[in-house]
Amino acid sequence: MSSLSRELVFLILQFLDEEKFKETVHKLEQESGFYFNMKYFEDQVQNGEWDEVERYLSGFTKVDDNRYSMKIFFEIRKQKYLEALDRQDRARAVEILVKDLKVFASFNEDLYKEITQLLTLENFRENEQLSKYGDTKSARNIMLLELKKLIEANPLFREKLQFPGLKASRLRTLINQSLNWQHQLCKNPRPNPDIKTLFVDHTCGAPNGARAPPPANSPLVGSLPKGAGFPPLGAHSPFQPAAPTASALAGWMANPNPPSHPGVVGGPAALAGAPNPAAMLKRPRTPPPAPTVDFQTADSEHLMKRNRPVGQHVEEVNFPGPNIQQASYTIDDIPKTVARTINQGSCVATMDFHPLQQVILLVGTNVGEIAIWDVATRERLALKTFKVWEVSVCSMPLQTALVKDPAVAVTRVVWSPDGNFIGVAFNKHIVQVYQYFGGVELRQQVEIDAHVGSVNDLAFAHPNKQLCIISCGDDKTIKVWDAVSGRNKYTFEGHEAPVYSVCPHHKENIQFIFSTAMDGKIKAWLYDCLGSRVDYDAPGSWCTTMAYSADGTRLFSCGTSKEGDSFLVEWNESEGVIKRTYIGFRKRMPNVVQFDTTRNCFLAVGDEFSVKFWDMDNINLLTSIDADGGLPASPRIRFNKEGSLLAVTTIDNGFKILANADGLRLLRSFEGNKVPPETKGNVASASGSGVVAIDRPVSQPVPFTGGNGIENGRPETKPRTTDDSNKLWKLTEIVEPSHCRALKLPDTLPASKISRLIFTNNGLGLLALASSAVHKVWKWSRNPLGKATASFPPQLFQPSSGILMTNDTTENNPEEAVPCIALSKNDSYVMSASGGKVSLFNMMTFKVMTAFMPPPPAATFLAFHPQDNNIIAIGMEDSTIQIYNVRVDEVKSKLKGHQKRITGLAFSNVLHVLVSSGADDQLCVWGTDGWEKRKSKFLQTPPVKGTPATGDTKVQFHNDHTRLLVVHETQLAIYDAAKLERLSQWVPKDNFPAGISSGTYSCDSRLVYAAFLDGAIGVFEAETLRPYCRIAPTVYLPQGVTGAHPLVVAAHPSEPNLFALGLTDGSVQVLEPLESEAKWGVAPPAENGSAMVTTSGPPTGSVQVSDQASR
């Protein structure tokens, strides 16, 4: 069911509730499954209406849907059973036991047996667990509290527990608005129409064909009294039309023409001169028969006003429109001369000229690149290769699509009307918006996970005077987004095939969107989510694009059928029919042809390895050019705003610039004109036209790197811009305690080195495991800010019993054991081992819930399965990995592939794999479906300062669950987990000469924190592993303390700049930047187009990957 149909159900529910159809309301709630009425459910439970309770629940869930649903039904049926026993109704109790409770026996046979034994008791309260059972009413209330918790936690009830915030009588409001619109479409509207039925459209009849003008106080132009609501819709009740407010303009109806009608003067000022959307799209051509007839209707022959200069008065009754003198053009005005040939380096898929700077061209390619070119100087000013900016907020379908096929292509690039923003659409879900103010810098503005599948087209518009970006895609929708914040403002549904293109437009102050789908349907939309206003069929019934002439008065479309036949037509908007069809297409083409318009005179289409031109007023082909050859079968084309330049794609991964005489003069005026990079948007005069000159930085050739950060073997011919900021940037070094906030956590327990450290998932606690096998827990529960911070000390938590949470050590020395720890997702339990048994602790009581797997071999690493807390991967000292089910106390699988003990484990939800690391410096990838081994690779571990490397290897997934951080004493590295290919690597050097003791991603995966054996802390850019901040040990170690260094670093789960250190002296430190700084130093500047990647040989230095690497 579509979202609009779903909303209609809510409107009907509201109407039924207001009309007191109570039983029908709840029947519809249950049958639709859209809204779970908790109040009604509570009433039924408290009244003991058990059959109705289960019937109502059945609309939302079944017993075996999930564990929450099972628990809900069990509690209800158990209560029903106990009440029957309490009434001494044994027969009814047996019936409930056999019919209702028997289903749970297969899940917990012991529980079912215990329930059955209650029949043997005189009073079931003799059972210890039921000894506190009170009277029926209190028992129902207690159960109801439990049921509400289960329902709120059940994912099947998500977004179904809140009724939408609707204004009162919303359905009545919509009906009245519809009647208003119908009344205004009447040829002879009466001032006080009598609405007798809703079954047919309303029309007004008039005696002798006369039309009575509405009085000055007509409700058609007035407004409803405040708070009056809408009148009753009885069979004989007079219909009182509401005022046609701004929202009513969206109804494709005709409005009064106010200049000559006295009745409008008394109406709201905002309605004076309000244009009509329907008439705007349906532009009648003949003038009105007489000046006194002043109402324009959807089916009238009156001429609508056209756009005219501000302040120019035109008498509508005397003239069909302002007399605009059209400039005359000749065939010599067509850009035909090849002025520039430019190599992009990959196949150009889409282009757009800057709206103000006539020689600046934006280009998008089939490998996900976007580039900005100065076609006058042939310089590439900026280049961006595809990457996802915020993987953590991307939808799962997008992440899955990128994993299955990382190849991404640009489908559309477009400038905003003022040239300050760039919109980029990709063939996988995403729209990206950049800021551009000239020069070489493209600033990331917003990234939108816009559509499921390909985003097929993109356009900027200004609905309600706010800059928005409009997208369409394979998911059959058109969406409108705030271009600055990325917030979704409108979603238009109604197409039955993928939407291929959008064409936003406006006439006077009415704004609308044309859209075309791959089934050939053309629809028009207003910004009101009330559905499509028109439904045309495009010739060819396949892929079509639409465009208006430069003055906005003529509408054209161009497309290709599935058979390869191409069509170029002009539309008559008033009738929704084709006005003229241009001829000149002879061959069937394999691709969809592209077209453009210019100067209100010419149409151009890329077809038959050439560019074809038509005069807009002549259906016959005007001329065609092949641009000296080298064009593809259906080249992409784009005019600049003045029509003096035409960009055309070529078959050799580039494009040509064609020019007319004005265009050649324009190019010569800019050729060789260098502007310092600091200058932005300076206005220069060229050939009498106002053209804005932009920055032209010096360029030099560099190797090209593909979207995944790995060299693809292309010739090293791509220019890259130089940036002096690389020379000015320096590593941030923090050496004084006053330059950041460092907090040593209070500790009254015996000190021993901190081996493992982890923040709780809620971010309010910190759990440490010391080498003595004792756990320590700190909580920031008393912090008035309600969060963990280095400016407020937490409390060392201990339960009232005073017991310590201590691991089993058997006869082993815990100082020599390899400790391991894992925390459940709800922070309730921690699983831990220190050379002995694996213990499961309750985090509140510190009590051992269970212990299992006594050594040998001992457990060396633990990891909970991300989708099932009952499944744990346990790395063992004997190099195996055991997949253990805690609930049934059973090893489900044993994985063999390493040669030494396991040192790290990490699950990926996206790839459905488990990655393991071992003391043998090997990485292994295991499929979680059948636990089969898929890949393995040995690390290349050069010695540190000439000594053998002895550090453990740890692994951690990036938030995208496809890239893997590998931490070893000798290196930090990023791997593509699916292929086990190394994407980037950093080895200790320069400011960080010591070996690495620990490393971790920040919570947003933008940073990597690394601790070193000399006590230093490094903050690295996660994408490239470039260090940009060094924190000296003097920052957190007391004066005079030497020799202590961090063994483990832990990142906060929600504060990306907060981390904790566990030290060899037993202390725990929490560090974060000063509030005035907000972050750790300044990131190194991006190296545009550069990439240094690792090879298969041993690393010899700091090896980096381009910041454009694909996520």
C-alpha cells in the first residue's frame, strides 16, 4: 500500500472516532495494522476480554513472529489460565492449557510441565513463584505493565504506537477544499451553492446561461470565521466554500481575475491577482469575448497572463499578452567550430555549464568522478572521485549495493541557479551537494541517501523561495530536498515505473514539476503532495527528457523508444497533446538521445555520431555537424547560457567545445588570463557580455587513482592542483596538560596493569580488566550533563554486597595469561576470561551467572555475535575459534586455520563474515552462514628498530562493515575485508618512532586513535591513516612518573573526540580536547587527485591512500 493510501486510512480512523463509530474504529485498526491503540488494548485487558485482546493483537503480530510476540501471548494466556484456576473452574483451565498454552511446550517443555502441575494444587499460590499473586485486578495491572514494555520493545510495533498529529476533522477539511475547487471550476458559479451529494462532482447550473457574480462578502473570497470549523455535510445543508488560500492554489483550478471585479476588493489581499496553476499549464490561446467576463476557468478560452517585466501594465481584456520583440538568429549563430578538445580520462556521462561563468563546465563520468573545467584555458580546476561521506548513516540497501558492486557512475551533474552549489546524482542511491565559490575548492555541503537504486535525474528549484534540489530514481518516486540541510520536504508517488527525468518550472509564482518515467508516462506535480495533476503519454513510451525554452514559454521533450526510434516534439500545454513533431531521425540508435535548447530559437540533439539542429518553429532538420569526427553514436551535449558554446562528448573519454563567433571571442578573452587562487568570482568583461572570471591555479600531472584508492593503470596524464596549505600545515603536538582535558579516574582497588578497556554501550560507564583478573567499573551517573567527560570524575562502582568481579584463574598466574572481555549490547552482562574459565557476570550485582570452557586451552579473545547475544565467538590459545551457544551450552562449530593463538575477532553485519587475527600474523575471513573459511592472508610485519616484532594483531570493522582496521606493533593498516586487500598502511616513523601498543576507530570511524610504547598517543585520519595530532605522555602522566605507557586505548561510543587509556601502572585516563578547540588539531589538507598505495612488498615508510578512496 502506498504512503498516501496509508495516510487515508488514518484520516478515516480519525473520522470514525469523531463520529463515535467505536467498534468500527478498532476493527479498522486491527485489519489495517497501521495503528495499535494502546488505550483500547489496556481497557480490554483490564476487563478480561481475552478473546478480543488476542483478536486485536492478531492484526499486528502472531505468536511465533519473534520472542517479544511469544512472550506477549504467553503472559496473556498464562493470566487467563490462572484466573480460571482462581475461580476453581478446572475444566476451563484444562481447556486453556490444551488449546492455548500447548503451543509454548515446544519452546520450553519444562515450563509447560510446571504450569500443568498447578492443576494438582488446591491453590496455585502454593507454588513459590506465584506466592505473591494477589487479586485478579492487581494481577492484570501488573501484567499490563509487562505487556506494554514488551510491545514497545517489539520491532513489529515500531511506528505503530503513535497516531499522526492531525488537525481536527482533517477529512472534512479535504472534502470541503475539494468542493471549493469544484465550485471554482463551475462555468456559472452561484454565490450560495447547495451541496446535495458527494457521489458526483459538484456543478452549478444558471438560468438562461447567465452567471451570477459573487457578492462582496462571498465566502468564496472571504475566510471562515476563526475556530468555526467546517459546516456539516448534510443532504440539505448549504455548502459554504472556504477561501482559496495559498494551499488551495495547488488544485489546478481557475481563480477570479481581480483587477475588474469589485467583490475581490473585500477579500484577503493575498488573493488579489493569485495566478491559477491549472490555467498556467493549460494555456488557452484566444482572448475573452468581452471585458465583463473576468473569471478564467480550466476549460475556458481566455488567455492567461504571461511573464512580463515588473511594472509593465498590460490590459488583459484587450491584448493577448505583452508584445515582446523576439531577436532574430541565423544558422551562423549555431556553435559549429571545434574550439577545444579536452581529455577527461574517463567516459563523460553528463555536463552542465556554470549559469554565470560562461567558460566553466561541470562534468560527471561513468566512474564516479566529477570535475570542473575552465574550457578557455583547458585547465581542470577541481576533481572529486566518488566516496560516501557518512557511511554510518547510510541505509542498509545502499551499503549492500556498494558491497556487491563498488563501481559507481555519475548520472547527472547540475549547477544551482546562482552557481554557488553543485548537485551530483549517482547510480546508487546517493545525491551529493557541494558548495563552490570559485577556485579549486569544492566544499561538502550535504549527502543524501535519496532513492533505492539509481538516482536518474537532478534539478534545482526555489519552491517557497527556498533553494531545493529535486531528484528522481528507480524507486518510482520524485523527492524534494532542502539543498542546504538535506531534509526531505516532499515525496511524490504515482509513477508505476522508474522515474527517468524531472523538469521543474514556474509561471508567475506557481511552481510545479514535470516528471517522466520509463513507461513513457509524463506527470505534473505541485508542491503539495496531493498527487499528479496531469498524465500525458510521451512518444516512444520509454525514456524521455523535458525542457522549456529559455523564456519559459515553450515545452519540448526528446526521447527514444525501446526499439531505438527517437522523437523530438513540442507540447501544447493547454491540451496535453503534441503540437509539432520534428523530423530528421533516420537510424535506430542503441542509446537514448540527449537534447538541449538555446536562445529561444534552436534545438540540438546528439544523434548518429553528430549533433543535429532544428529551428524551434520548423519541423525540418536545419543542419548537422560531426565536430571533425570522434563522436559517439549518441553524444551528450550542453549549451552554455548564452548559446555561444556547445560541449559535446567524444568516444576517447573527453569532450569538445564547439563555438560560434561570439564563443570564439569569449574563449580568446579568457585564454592566458591567470587569476590568483585567493581571488574568487571577480567580474570581467568579455566581448561585451558580463562573464565572471574564476580562479585558475597552476596544475601539474599526477598519477590517477580510481574510486577505490587503487591505481588502475591509466596513463598519468591527469592534472592536479597544487595547494600551498600542504606546505603550511604542521602536525599538531600537545605536550602541556593545559592544552587538553585529561582525567585520571579514581581508584581505591589494588593497582595492576590495565589489560583490557571498554566503554559501556550507553556511554555512561567504563569497564577495565586488570592483569590481576579483577574488573573495575566507573560510572558517570551523577554527572549533571548526563554523559561521560574528562571534566567530571565518575564514581568507581561497587555493588552493595562489596564483592569484586573477578575472573577464574585456576592455578595459572593471571599476570601471564591473555585476558579477554566482551560486553553485551544492553550492558547487562560481561563475558570475560583471564586464563581460566570463561565467566558470564551480571554487571549490576557482579555475580557470576555461569562459567564454562575450563582450560586447556584457555580463551584468548571473545566476541558476541551482532545479531544474537546467545552466540559467542571464542578465540582459543590452541589457535582454534569456537562458536559457542550460551543458552544451550554447546559448541556449534570449531574453526581451524590459524597456527598460533587467536588475538582478535570482528563480525560484519554487511558482509556476513567473521574476521580473525592471530599471533601468527595471519588474517582469516569466515562466512557466518556455514562458518566456512573464505580467505586468509599473512601480514607483512617489518621489525621495529631492528628487533623482532612481538605485538598482537587486533582487528576492528569500520562503521561501513566493509573496511577493516588492523593494528599491529609494526603498523596500522586498512583492508577491504571482502577481498582482504590492503587499501592503506602507516608504519611508525618521524614523530612516532616507537611500536604501537593499541589502536581503535573513533565512534564515527573518522579517526583512528593509536597508543605507543613510549607513551605517546597519535590521532590519525581514518581514511588515509595520516597522523595530524600527537599527544605527549607529559599530558596525562604526573610529573616525575616515567616508564608507564598505555596498553590499551578505548573510544567512546558516541563522542568521537573522547577516548580512554589503560596504563601499565594500573591507572585509567580519559582524554578529550578543550571546549574551545572541540577536536584534536587540524586535519592535514586533502591531496587532490594524489594517492599513494601499498604494494605487495614490505612497507618502507608511511604509505597512504587517496582521500577520495571509495567507502
